Amino acid sequence: MARKFMFLLFCLFAVVGLSMTACEVDGDGDAETTGTTSSGTDTSGSTSGTSGDTSGTTLNYYFVRVNDQSTNTGTNPGADLDAISITKGGSGERAYVTRVEEYKPVNEADISGVSILPDNILGAPTAFGTPFDPANAGSDKDCDLGDENFVALGGVGGYIIVSFGDAHVENGDTVTVYEIGNCNGNGKADPVEVQVSVSSNVDGNWVTLFSAAAGPVMSGAVSGLLAVTQ
């Protein structure tokens, strides 16, 4: 009888032991679960969205620079600029200078008090009659230098940097410089170099569009401009 009682007592302890090992209970009374999430990955510290986006803003070529390459001397030496225009490739609309960013003439002592005024280059040309008609501008057309309403650069080393308001230079456009030093064929041909940039900084990166040897109308089609981003 005693042996049977001991066997029953052993079985009771065995059942209690199995129940206690079925799960572990933490200090808060919640079952502690270990292992990975259902996706099998550790999601701690993750953030939504994409990091490392390096895309920037595309900059426009708002600025045109004309560099004087003339060695001519005398009164108002070098290139004499009446106006500069951008003709849009798609619409044919023209934009003229609205602001002089920088004007650096040379041989200033030889430039008249009128022709050293940078604002003379603002707006449409005046040497070919007003209102201006592009059909009346050309080497075979009459023009007038009498009022000296132009900007003299003074020779090699002189330059001017201008902008056109909201208009900017794009591939397919045409940039035209009205250099009237050889007006009516009675003056001297003054060669220039024409450049564009996304910045008005004189020491920035300037892209040369064209060089021209003689006015009064110097034009160059724009192509090959590369996108610039920041």
C-alpha cells in the first residue's frame, strides 16, 4: 500500500513540474517572447523615406559677357556697344539688357563722358532708328553714332557683364551684339568675344559662344550648353 502511495505522489510531482516549465513568466506577468519579428528582420532604428538624395537645382545661363579684343585707339577706343539681345529659338521673341552687372573699361581717359555710362546699353539699339526694327540693322544699313549713346569698352581687357531680367540663354537661342564702331562702314572694325555663364562672377566659369571680327551686327547661335546644377 505504501509503495502504491509513493508511486502516485511521484506522478503528481511530475505533472506539476511539466506545467511550470511550459513557459517562463517575466516580472510583469507577461510572457517573454524571444527571436525575430514575423518578417525575420530587425526593424529597430529604421526611418521612413529615402536618404542621400543628391538631386540639385538646375541653374540658368542668365549672364552674357562681352570681352573687347580690339587694338584700335583714338577717341572711344575699342568696341562700342549699342545693345545686346537674346532671340528665343522657339518663339522668336527678343529680350534686351535690363541690368549691367559689371562694367570694366580700359583706357578710360580716351572714353567720352557719355560713352562711359554703362546704362547706355539697356534696351533696344538706338543707332538704327526708333522704334527699332531688326530689318534695319546690318552692315548695309544706315546707322547713327552722333549721340554717342553706346558703351565703349576701351580695347583689349575691357569687358561688360549684363543680364536680361527673367530671360536667359538656352540652346537654340541666338545672341546678338550690336557693335557700332564700324557704323556705315566709316569706322573701325572692333572684334569681340561673347560668353555666357550661370553666375555674374567675373572669375566664374564662362562658356564662349562666339568671337566676331566686325559689326555692326554680330550674332551667334547657341548650342552645346551643358546643364549646371547646385
